[in-house]
Amino acid sequence: MRTRKKRDWSKCNANDWIQADDLTPPCLYFIPDGQGWFRLIRGQVLVSMDLRTTFITAHVVVPSNGYSARNIRGLFNKSAEEHGFLVEDIIWKMVFGEVLTW
């Protein structure tokens, strides 16, 4: 049996490492279908979290059975707007197509 190595966060500051993940909540809800009726869906939740403090930096609720790159970008924009975001210029251009400053 392998033993898991415990991570040492003492050399990291808060907001050094952000993790994002998706969640399909275990509940159903109705959304309008645009034709005067409703559609039953589960929806999606995207969450980003600071790994040092486990603080939720942003979340996005997607009223659809799936999510898109636009939803992911919205999550990162929201996280950056509220808590700051620092990435390399090249990476930012590859992901977002432009360099934005807050």
C-alpha cells in the first residue's frame, strides 16, 4: 500500500494556487424553454478555490446540462475581478486572446 505524501503549504501564500472544478448538483429545477413551457434540468456549477486557504474565490451556476468555454472564462473573470489574478502574458493571451488588467 502506498502512503500519501502530505502537501506542505507553509511555503505558499494565499492566492498563489487556484483550483477550479465542476459539479453537477443532485437536484433538478425548471427553466423556461422559450415556447411558453419549462424544461427540467440538473444544471452545472463551476467553482474556483484558493488551495492554501480553501476559500471559494468564485462560482458560476450554468442553467444547462453542460458548460462551455465561455462559462469557464466567466468563472476566471469573476475570480480575477474579485480577488486579483496574475498570470504570464503569453499564457493569458493563449487562454483569453488578450491581456486584461484589473
